[in-house]
Amino acid sequence: MEKDACVICGTETVYDPETPVEQRLNYVEGTGQLCQNCAERLENGGQYPAPVLAICPHCHFANIGEGEVGVVICKRCQKMFNR
């Protein structure tokens, strides 16, 4: 089953999309799910590049990443095409 991705780095988290946010660790209201590494880095004052919104041309999923605003294939579709 597909898992939610971290909104900072895109890494797959341990949570299913159907898991209520009240039952999750590292969920940031208004932002989304963080992986354990990004949550720890954020708690310890780590710096992140400014997130940029891009839209996957295949599934139309909004990606959060680095670089310029534009069209970027999401990690979910990359995995599917790399099989």
C-alpha cells in the first residue's frame, strides 16, 4: 500500500494516507507529514531550503522540492516508471 511522503524531502513515511492525523507522529498542521529525520532536524534548529511547488505532469500531484517552480515528476511516478 502507498504511504504518505514527507513534505520536506519526499521520503516515504510509515503512514497510510487514510491514517487520521490525530494518530500520527510528526504531522504539522497546515503543512503536512514529516519523516522522522526531517522532524528531528527541524526540532534541532536545522535549516531547509525554501520549498517550491511543482506539479507532476503524470498524476497532477503537487510536489514540494527545491529549485524553480515548474513541472517535476513526483517520486511516486518516478518509482512507477523505473520498474
